Amino acid sequence: MQAQSAAALRLPSQPAPLPPQRERVNVIGVAKRFDRDQEVYGEGDSADYVYKVVSGAVRQVRVLADGRRQISEFYLPGDVFGVEAGLERRSSAEALAETVVVVARRSSLTADPEAAQALWGLAMSDLERSRDHVLTLGRRAAAERVASFLLELANRVDGGDIVELPMSRQDMADYLGLTIETVSRTLTQLQGQGLIEIRCCRQIRLARRAALAELCE
């Protein structure tokens, strides 16, 4: 049961962190806690609210006509999500683990010209990232996809060499357009090449970061 409390078209050679506009959007609202795999909002819901991750992580997901699941984005602490160009949700959002988000009405943000401009910038940046992701899925081999994904996560958190994975191997597979077997095999191959060190299921060290970046070029 959900508990709540009050609270404030080219392939990039290296993945970039989320745009700085996210940090300029001050989302003040109600803090809500979601359990693992709990839905934050569903596809087709009214896009009346904007969210900011306080702790945990969120995946953006759609179920395709053939029943397959497609993950289009992961949101980490500090990320703002749920910014739509239209009035309805184009996908669902689910908590990856126990997660706390701050929820605010979009109208309360768009009333402020500066915040409204930042939200519009987020929507455009998300669209651009989505297009880059589609190109990545279409043009890169499995090793390049996995390497790019690990570098992106490292850049988004703090740029260090230790990458904490809030998502499962299946989540990674559904994001990268691969099977879970291919993701696991590719991680093992990268470790065998000395590019990464798999410390545990959810922690990976980028042993040769420059070589990983070269793999993505």
C-alpha cells in the first residue's frame, strides 16, 4: 500500500549526463513513497503532475503490441520526470526499488515563466535523448550498447569509476533492446577484456574507462 508524507541524429561518441535544466526545476510538492515495481503513473493517464526523484530510481516503460516490454529511460535521484509535451502519458513509470519522489502539479510550475521555460527545455532534451537512444539500438552492437550504458550511468551520478546499478539485468536488456542472456554474456566479455570489474550483481567498476569510451566511437 502506498504511503505518503508532506515534503517539499547521430550517435554521440560518449554518452552525456542528463541536461542541467533538471537541477533548475525546483519541484515543491508532496513526497510519495513507492514500493518496488509499483506504478507511479500509467500510460494514458492525465499528465497533470511532474515528479522529482528523492531516493531510489524509476523506469519509464511501455508494453508493445506483441507483449514485449520496452524501457525508454531510467530516472535517478535529482532527476525530474513526467514532463510531457501533450496532455496524456505516452508511457508508464514504475519504481525500480523502494523509491521516494516529490510530486507537484504541472500548473504550479508553468505559472512561473522561468520554471515553465525549464520544463519546456526538459521536454525537448528528453525528445533528443530518445532519438539518440533509437539510433543507438539500430546501429550499435551489443558490446557498444552495454559500454555506452555503463558510461552514461557513471556520468549521471558523479563521474566516478564505481557504477551502482539500481536496475536488474532484465531492465538493462529491455532498455538496450537485447536479451538478458546477451547482457550477461556481454558484461562477462567486457570483464574478460579487463574493461570492467563486476564486483557484485549491482556494482560494476569501470577498470578502463577510456577504452570503454573508444568502444562507443
